[in-house]
Amino acid sequence: MKDQQLRFYGGPWVSFTPILIFVVIAIYVATTVAGGSIQGMWVGAIIGLLVSFLLAKDKAIFGKTVLKGMRSETAIAPVACWIFAGIFATVLRDSGLVNGILWAAYHTGTSGTMFIVITFFASALFATAAGTGFGTITAGMGMLYPAGVLLGADPAILAGAIIGGGAFGDNLAPISDTTISAATSQNTDIGGVVNLKPLN
């Protein structure tokens, strides 16, 4: 019987190439002052898959493995959350929200430091409502980050506030990409994962 195991030139560690490339490009896109977007992050995913495809010893097995992963509920649930959060963020950004934030901050005398605090709570609220930490980071970097930098906020601390708020809100959300992935990966129902009743 033909060996159906996926193998790469360079050894098994090459299998981490897609996620590493994606993370590097996602960080670059998210921290660009011009504004990050979900579309920009797809570039990282496609490049990662392309590089790993070229390094795969058997291209047919690689293709079957990728398709099998795309059919997985565990893999596709977070992707769906990111897509919807990205669409929502794009709509907000194109509606002139950044200019509105700048106008409101200027007229209320909000400083860079105070804007960082507001950004943390806004990111936490968005993540709780949207149910995705990563999608919140994408939205925050596209809307709040440019406004905060223009208002004099420290770029590194501002980015940390967006990431921290996204993670905090994601943990508060009863239904999120994290709980969906946890439930599907353990073959259990989502309600059982987020049930807050104490066990007897």
C-alpha cells in the first residue's frame, strides 16, 4: 500500500512553515499605520501554503491534507469569525469611524494615554460582542491604532492595549471562536463547554 503520510523536504519541522509565515505577515499587516485588513492577512495564508506546497514531497497528499483541514469544523469556525469581524471592521473604517474618533478625542481633550485606556475597553467590548480575539485585533489595528498614533499614544503600548483587550473580551464572550474550537476539537457540544453551572 502506498504511504499516505505527508512528508516535506527538510524534515517534519517544515510543516510549521505556513503558520510561521502567516503570523509574520499578519503582524506586519496589523501594525501598519495605513491600517490592517483581513484581506491582507489572507496573503500570508496563501504564501504559507504555497511555500509548504513547494516543499512537500507528494503534492497530491499535500492537497488532500489541506482540503481535509478546510472541512474540519475546528479549523473553519475561527476563520468564519475572522471573516465576519473583518467585514464589520471594514464597514466601520469606510464609514469614517477613524475620523469620528479623532474628532471626538480632539474636542474632549483626550490625551494619548487616556486613549490607550479607552482603546483597551473598546477592544474588550468588541471582542465580547463579536466573539473573536483575532478579529478584534484586526479591527482595532485598522481603526483605533491609526487614530491613537495621531493622538500621540505610544505605538507599542497602544498595540498591547488592542491585543490585551481582544484577548480579555474573547475570554468573556460566552460563544467565541475559542469556545467553538474547544468544543469541536473535544467532540462535545458548545453549551457543555460554556456551561457555568457548578458540577455536583
